[in-house]
Amino acid sequence: MTHATPMPDPLDTASFVITAPGIGFEISPETRRRHLRWLLELTQIPTAAGREFRVVAWLRAWLAARPDLDVTTDAVGNIHVAIKGRAGTSAGDAVRPIYFTAHLDHPAFVVERVISPSVVELSFRGGVMEDYFRDAAIALYDACDARRSAKLTGKLDESRRPDGSASPFSHYLAELAHAADTIAPGDIATWDLPRATIEDDLVHTHACDDLAALAAALCAIDELLSRNIGGDVRLLFTRAEEVGFIGAIAACRPPRGQRLIPMHARVIALENSRSFAESPIGGGPIVRVGDRVSVFSPQLTDAIAKRAEEIAGAPSTVTASQKNTALPTWHWQRKLMAGGACEASVFCEAGYEATCVCLPLGNYHNMADLASVQAGTNTTPPRVGREFISAHDYHALVDLLIACGVSLPSGSPVTALAAKLWNDRHWVLNA
């Protein structure tokens, strides 16, 4: 009798040494390992816009183990989390809660119609170039979580929902490797990808966007809760971001005007954004000043950047009078990240003071070699792949969120800097 070789644990090769002096305490290697474990578990759960129930089940089990968290759900299924007894106690701004938000979905397929035991019609909910769909291998998951291998066989010329109305999504046909009678409309299909691994500092996994941000938010609130530090920090986890921020829009415009987030709150949307040469993976979490559709609230962006600078002991980049060796080992970045849009724009448009912090992401939306495919210079057919982020960036994002939860300036750091410069140097005007 033969036995299957057990899968290696990705955490066996992971590094947990990262120091963040500015948060005031050390996070142990054991805790870092636990944070990575949550990251790996969450980012391998199949999810799609409108079909986030598997992630929600994992999340509810995690939250249920922490009775000091108050959990509510709005009419559309967005999940709101607060620490009991901390309302109106946010450090640095006595009555304003701080929100960390992330979305629960990732680009994926949803079964629309079962044509036969071996052929299904699927819609794709999310943004991926058409080049990546040709003959692609996918994995379908039925209601009992049984995994079925399949292959895309073509795109339908006309996309229709089961009721005959026009669908806003592209529809595809897929053929199962083995006929099955357990697949039903509403089931999820994802790209067929290998299990997650950690190679050197890089975490290769199925869906960083945005489940890595969800994991980081949970890590931060867990530390704030267990250490009994920080103020009124809350979480909001939204649905259906990948098809137009639908959950976030619902949170900003609920029935009868009863907003889930109070208007005086400060909202920090968390994302995973496509990395470019000027926003490298491994360069640290990114304090994002805007996206392709808007510029975020400057005072809140500056306040988060100030906390990042305090943690690192240095700015995100060297000045013209410094060398690169002046940069600290705890990295962070401050960038526009105009390659896409995020929920911070929705919150800003609704009147909130809002901004974004993101992780630089490789293989954005599972599109490997994306720059070459876009430029038409790829030498091999487009293929999907696991998304990847830096473990350092992930741990540093957790550190930054903890620091913001403990103390987040309420005024503009520019005002404080101008006052200091004036007091120290105004005499040169008369020299």
C-alpha cells in the first residue's frame, strides 16, 4: 500500500525577522508565523463577487473566537467589526473612529447554467485581459467543496443571464475533465493554480487581492485587542468590489440614510495594487495618495505617512543630499498608484475622510507577464499564475495598521512642519 507524500508546509522556509521600532514593542516570530498562516489560509479560499460565502465562513469562525469583538452585518452582507467598549476613544482624535476596510472577493467565474454533466456556462466577474482565457484550465467547486478540473472551450458571442436579460459579464463554456452531477448554478470556478508557497521573501498564492489585506486587518486588530492598546478601531469588509465597488457603494448609501460608517469616521481602505518599477515588491507597504480616478484625503494620507515615517525612523525615499544607505530596514512607500481604482475613491466621493494603504502586487489579477502581454512583446502564450507579494511588505502593513490604531495624528503634518521651520529659520529673511 502506498501513501501520498505530505505537502510541505510553506511556513517551514519563511523568515519572521522584521523589526518595527516605532510601534513601541516587538512582535514575536511565533506571532509573525501565525499572521502568515492566516494569510495563506485566506488567500487560497475560492471567492467571487457576490459569492464570497466561503471567505465569510472562515471570517465568522475567526471572529467568533474573539468575544470582545462586536460583529454586525448590513442588508447586503458587508461585515462590520468593532472592539467592544472603545467607541469614541480613538487615540489622537478623541471621538473619531478609524476604519480599516478590505473587500472579500477576487476575479473568478460563477456557474450560470449547467448544459450537461460535463459542460457548463460560466460568467467571469472581474477584470482580466481576454488573452488569458484561451484554453485555460480552471477548477470548479460544488456546494460540498468537491474540486472538479475543467477547461475553457470558448467564449459566447452574447452574454445572457438565466432569466434572459443581458449580462454585464463575459460568458464562457467549459468542459469538465470528468462528468459530474453535483455542479449547480451559483458555484464558483477559479483558475487552476498550484498551492501557495513562500520562496525567499515572496508569498505566491491564489488571491492576494484583496484577501491579503483582509488578513492584515485581522492581524492588526488582533494585536490591538490582545494587548489592550489603541482606541476606537473598526473593520469593514465589503462584497463585490471587483465588479464596481458594489458593497462599498451600498455601505455609503443604505436605505433610509442609516449609514454603516458614521460620517465623522476616518477610513483607511486596504488594497493590493499592481506593482511597477517605481513601486517595487519588497519596498514596503504603500501609502497611496490616489488612484486612476481620484486623489484621496490629503490630511489622512499625510497622517498615515507620518506614522510610517515614525516606525521606520526615516522618510520613504532619500533626499538629494542622502545616499540610499540612509534608508531603514523597515521599508515603506508613498505613491499615486494610478494603474487602477479602489474603494477609497468611493468613500471620498461619499464625503468621508478616506485614503488607501496597499501592498505592491505581482501577477495582478493572476495575469503573469502582464507588461509584456500588454505591449505585445511576450514570446510565450499568455498564462495565468499565482499572485505574489512580499512577506516583509505584509508584516510591515500589519505594523503600520497597529501604529495607526494606537495613535493617528488629526492635524496636518505639513502645518506642523511649516511651524517648526518658521520658528527655527525665519531669521534668515533679515540676515
